[in-house]
Amino acid sequence: MKNSIQLLIDRIIAGSEHLTLGINDEKGLEVGFMRPLTTDHLDQPELIQKLTDWRNQNMGNFLTHFLATPERTRNWMKNVLFKTPGQMLLMIYVNDQVVGHFGFKDLAKDDVLLDNAMRGDRLGHPKLMVFAGMALVEWLFRETGVQRIHAYVMADNVASIMMNKQIGFNGWSRHPLISVVKDNETQWKIGAEGTDSPDARYCFNLVLDRNSQ
Ligand SMILES: CC(C)(COP(=O)(O)OP(=O)(O)OC[C@H]1O[C@@H](n2cnc3c(N)ncnc32)[C@H](O)[C@@H]1OP(=O)(O)O)[C@@H](O)C(=O)NCCC(=O)NCCS
């Protein structure tokens, strides 16, 4: 039996329910909005091209390294993003122009992973991504029963670390990254806290508790 939040996610992805999250600055003024990717976007090649270009431009900051193509991005949307429970990617808009995205995955009873932050275009408020992250955190705590939200950040990704601090993440643990090459693609696996990375690369696991809000 699917729980009510998964039923809501399914309806949103299928386009039978609409979700728009306003992105507000610290004074409460709207500086943009977020809307989830839905099956309708499978027929929007321009958007798929943007997702593909942004992923390739920022490959080094993600745990899986591969050359994105529009076809691969579309397949990922159709077969992974829209089919894996507990996952959504929300596009970020400023003046109706799409400038980036932010999402979540691995939504479980107690926790969820905030994921896939991307500023593809610098248009809009300098703190747009921080405010977008806050809007998503607020929605997750309001709509789901999770007690905490996690995020993984490469230890050398200063912009993402600064952004996450401002979103409110406060628990930080350092984990080694271990590279695994499969079919010519590098995947970084996350090792146990406190152990060494054979590749001298590390990431932080960040935590944001409902009670610290
Ligand atoms: C992560 C990301 C979404 C953050 O977006 P953003 O908040 O618009 O990023 P900014 O460039 O404003 O940087 C955020 C902060 O880090 C600071 N910063 C960025 N690079 C820095 C550096 N090398 N040294 C010191 N500070 C740095 C910025 O000055 C800013 O600080 P401020 O808010 O106090 O002004 C964006 O950098 C991005 O799309 N990166 C590529 C994808 C990515 O890494 N995603 C995260 C995967 S975990």
C-alpha cells in the first residue's frame, strides 16, 4: 500500500495535481518559484537540453561522472526520476525563465535526502538557491513526517557548503569517497565516517533536524 505522500508525488508527476512553491527572500518577498518536473516535460526538448548542459558543466560536483546527452537525460527522467518512489526534482524559475533545480530523493518514514541543487543561470537574487532550499525544506517538513533531512556535499565544493549552511544544515560528518569505475564511468561511493579515502577525496553528510527549525 502506498502512503499518502507517495500518492501525492505520483499525482504531481502525472500532472493530475499541481504544485508551485514560492521562493521568498528574508523579507517574505517572492523572488521566484519552483515547480516539479512532470511527465509533460518529457516532450520539452529545450528543457531537457538545459538539464543536460548543466549536468555536463558541473560533473565534478556529483557522485556519478558520465557524459550526459539529451537522450540519456530523458531516459533518466522517464525510467528513474519518475519511477523511483520518494523522489522529485523541482525546476526553479525567475520571471518565468528556468534557471536551475533542487530536489529530494530516498524519502523514507523518518528522513529524506535533499539533492541535485543546480544553478544553471545566475539570473535572479544572489541567494536564490538558499531560499529555494529553504522552501523545499519547509515543504518537506510540512507535508511529510520526516524528522531529519540529509545532504551530501563534496568537501571541496565551497559554494554548496556555504549554501547548505545558510539553508540551516548543522550536523556535519566527514566521509571518505572511494572511486569505482564501471563501464567507463566513475562513481564515488561513500565510505564510513572517520576512515581514509584511497583517492584523497572526501564529502560531508549534513543533517537538518525538524526540531532545530
Ligand atoms: C551549489 C550551487 C547550487 C550554489 O548556488 P549559489 O548559492 O547560487 O552559489 P554562489 O556562487 O552564490 O555561492 C554560495 C556561497 O559560497 C561562496 N563561495 C562560492 N565559491 C567560493 C569559494 N571558492 N571560496 C569561498 N567562497 C565561495 C559564495 O560567495 C556564496 O557566499 P555568500 O552567500 O556568502 O555570498 C551552485 O554553485 C551550483 O549550481 N553548483 C554546481 C552544482 C553543484 O555543485 N551542486 C551541488 C551538488 S552537492
